[in-house]
Amino acid sequence: MTSTGSFPVSESEPVGILADEHIALPIVSSEVVFTGAIWDVRRETFDYNGDQITREFVDHTGAVAVLAIDDEDRILLIKQYRHPVRSREWEIPAGLLDVADEDPLEAAKRELAEEVDLAAASWSVLSDYVTTPGGNNEAIRVYLARQLSDTEAFAREDEEADIEKRWVPLDEALDAVVGRRIQNPSLVVAVYAASVARSRGWSTLGPEDAPWPQREVVRSSRQPS
């Protein structure tokens, strides 16, 4: 057995189901040190193994993303300009959970309609992930949308005004991910997860209202400053 700090590590001992562990540590102080138009930066001091540690991180609203797939196993991608990375990225429809008390599934339906003019009769949870856990608390839920139909065209603005849409076979998208030609995290996660789910007869999908523990952890951890 080896050890790292005060935590013993053994490669031979059974660990049960592999899963992240949510821990409620004592928070000594918490304050917003920067207020932005969309996100804030929070500074927190917490107790960890007898020490007090201070960290600053982006306090994020969270988001949803949608992998729309048709009966021919084609997925709908959009190309949109993203200024921080100075690129027009291939992505999937996505949006912030910035409407108070909006259900994530309803937000996903709204984004699918607003960004690509589609509705879906079948919804499942494809994957949950956190984007940059060392620097922000953004949690994203990726839905799989099937049984698609057209909706009324939505008037898009700003960077969304010139969105390019393309239907791409799932296998072609997987090749682009493996070939490092597309890098948007929600798209990468969605393509990998959908490829695995399809290979297992879609048995890994979660119900549309599956619990989302990480989002609840983030929401419950927010404190007034």
C-alpha cells in the first residue's frame, strides 16, 4: 500500500462503484470578489485536513447541452464564434441555466428550439460533467434528443446570428474528436457518450428527469456575501 498525504491508496483493494464523492467541508468565509455580467468570482476559505485553504473560482450558473440525433444516426452540429478562444467552433445546442428556477429539461428544449429550430418527442440524459473543477463550479447536463420535428424559425442575434448547421454521421463526428479537429467540451463528451451508448443498445441513457447531484451540490453551497 502506498499513501499520498493522509489518504492511503491501494491498487489492490476493491473500491466498489467508481464515482465522485461529494464532501461538505466547513466553510470559514465566502465572498464575491468580482461581479460580472454573467458570472461572479468567489473567494472561499475552507478547512481541509486541519488546514485552512483559500481558493478563488468562477461561480457559474450551470448549463445544458443537447445532442440531437435522427433516425439515420446523424447528429446536428452548429458552428458558432467563441471570442475567448478566437474560433468558430463546432458545437451542439447549449445554453446557460440563467432563468430562475427553470427546469434543466425545459431549458434544453428552449435551447434546441432557439438555436436550431427543432423540437424532440424523446428526451434522455446522456451525460453529466463539470467543465473545469479546479477553477469554476460549472456543471453541465447533456441530453439526447430524438424523434425530431421542425419548429418555427427563431430570430437569432449577436454570435448566434450566423450559426451554421450541419447534420453529421455520429461516426464521422467521433473521427473528428479522436483526430483532435473539434474541441468543444460538450460536443466531445456528447459524441463519446453517444458512441458508447449506441454500442450498448442505448441502455446507458438516463430518464429525462434523472437526479443531477452535482447541480444540487453547487446550488446548496452558494452563500450570500
